Amino acid sequence: MRITSVQPGDSLWAIARRHGVTVDEMIRVNGLEAQANRLVPGQALLVPIREIVHTVGAGETLWSIANRYGVSPDAIAHMNGISNPAMIYPGAQLRIPGTNAAAQPKMTIEVNGYLQLKGTERDRQIVQDTARQLTYFSLFQYVAGADGSLTPPPKPIPTLEAIAKTNAVPMMVVTNFKDGTFSAEIAHAVFTNALAREKLIHNIEQTLMTNQYYSLNVDFEHIYPDDRDLYTDFLKELTGRVHALGKPISTAVAPKTSAEQSGPWYTAHDYGAHGAIVDFVILMTYEWGWSGGPPMAVAPIPQVKRVLDYALTVIPRHKIILSAPLYGYNWTLPYKPGGKFAPTLSPEAAVKLAYDVGAYIQYDPTALAPFFRYYDKEGLEHIVWFEDARSMQAKFNLIKQYNLRGISYWVLGQPFTQNWMLLEANFNVKKVK
């Protein structure tokens, strides 16, 4: 795949012709079925580049051709069986190496997607749409109670049955969620009450086996800082019991940049302990730009990289899964702390909005993320930060650079065709069944 940006006055036909592909191919890989004639200046588009065959022109040399395509003369000579580079002639056809993504070796990774169950047909449709690109479906969420009870998500069985028909596997997600947020009180009660802890672990074991979950993900957040060691002890006990069932276990942790980083979202997540205890750790590398906070990229690359740089000092790289958001936010300006929360929108909805309001999509060279500004009908200014092919490729590059276990998406169900096409172009998705 190649990524290009729409220029003012561009049409899909002109872009396709420029890159030697068809309009239908451009529509397919970018999810443009309803937007083919509604391009936005600055919009990122995927181009499904096939292997390029170059016809040698008069006066061209192997060096000039190689320079044109950004490859070495030796690579072209090797691919085309040329023993004497001086003996190329006008009209000869040369295959250009590196232009066929399918021919390049691809890293194999695990891919997780969190699925917030609604208990409707939508859940099964998401499974059908994304199973090919996923290793795990993490069903969000089984909620732990202070007494050790476990409340399931809405109607998980139909979704589990749908997953069973695919080559992806289900992962059970347990949280300390209550009344729209994470509860430190629930976590503390479970950690400090032996009866509640045993009841919760027993309920988890029963659910894992009864519903044939492949693995368990523990997403306990906003824990009292003083409960750090208690959480670690709980994970040790739970991991032993889950492993006895022959199942892997993972945790989701806040994006820390040092062991000393403090606060209710960070202190109790001991990266080193999690890396030693569980099978893999999902770094929640998003929400720097969040609904109630100042406008900025949801997952800016410099911040993500700092989390990785710290994590790799205490967690084996083969246990680290990087997270990425499948959404953006639309902030009303000026931002006021405690004001109205910014609504969420999918990457494809963001591009549609940009077209509708006549915006120009910009790309921040530091955050490596797209954004645009516009004024609404009431004259209020807005800024929208979202994800596109360029920002996702930047995250894929980090996975390759750091040789990580894989990627995790929050949250499935947000239309983003480019991401899935680009994922398949960059990686082989590991399947465990």
C-alpha cells in the first residue's frame, strides 16, 4: 500500500490514474462507497500499489531508474537477472523491487479488538466484519462486585457463538467498573477480603470454562495508589488459577513513562510485576486527547513512544501489545475545563464532516495525526483530531521498530476501512486456532 494526500482540485479518477490503479480499487481500500465524489483537501488515501514494471526510455540508465523509484541499481539488476548494468536498452521492461507489498516479508503479530457488547445484532455483525483481521475479540465487560460477584455483559452467548464460527478467539475482560467509571472501592474490597477474592476468582474460572473463552484480560483501573502491592498479589493468585485451566492471562495498564509516575490511574499499575506475572500486557496508549480534556491528538506518537521506551525497560518486548484508538473527538473552542465533553466520531465520520463543513485536513508533523478546524452554524469554532492511514502507519512502524507482540484496538465498531487494509498490508495476523 502507498499513502497519498488529496490535493485541491483532485478527483478520485485523477488520483487513480496517477498511480496506475482503478477507481474501484481506490473505493474498496478506502471505504469510499458513499464518498467517492466527496474528497477533502488534505485527506489521506490508500493506493493499492501493485508491482511496477518500468519500460526503459531513451537515455535512461539503471542508476537513473533506481533513483526514480528510490531503490538500488543492484536490487533492480538482481530482480531482473541483469549481469551487465550497461546493457539495458530502450523498450526493455524492468520489474522494480519493493513496489509489491505482498512480495515483502511481513511480521506476524497478535491483534486484539475490544468489543463493547450491546446485546444486539450489531455485535454479531462486528464479529463477521473484523474476524479475519483479529487474533482476539475482547468482550467488554464482566464487572466484578465488591462481594466477588461477576456481572456479565449484555447477551454474550450469541456473540460467542458468532466468534466460534470464525478463526478468531474470544477473550474475557474483567473490570472494576461501576456507575460509568472504574471503582477503586470495588478493587480494594476484592483485594482485602479473602472470601470476596476467592468468590471472584471462582466465578472467573467458571465463566472461562463454561463459555469456552480462550483467555482472560484483567482491566482494573483507577486503583488506590496504596493498593499497588495488593493488586500484584491478586494477579499472582489469579494467574496461577487461570494457568491451571490451560488458559493465557493478560492485563491492561495505563500509559506510564516511569516507575515513579503517580496518581490513581498510574501508581497501582506495576509494569515490572505485570510483565513478570502475566502472559502479555496491553499498554493503553491513547486518550492523551480525551473527551473532557484539552484538544490534542488522541494518541500522539511522541507520547506513545515514551511509554514504550519505559515499558521495554521492565517488560519483555514479546509480552507488549501496543494500543491504538479507532476514533477521534470534536472539541468546541475555546476549551473550558469542566465544560461540555467533546463527542466521539469515527475516522470516516470525521472525513465526512470535513467535507460537509468545507474544511481542509491538516497533518501534525510532531503528533503524526490529522486534524481540522471549522465554524458551526452558531459561529462557534471547532477542532477535530482523529486517525487516518498516516497516523495508523506511524503506530505500525513502532510495532516493527520495537518488535512488539502486537496491537490492540479500542474500540471495535467505528468505521475505518483504511486501518484494516493497512494492517493486512503491514502484518500477518496470528491465529491461535
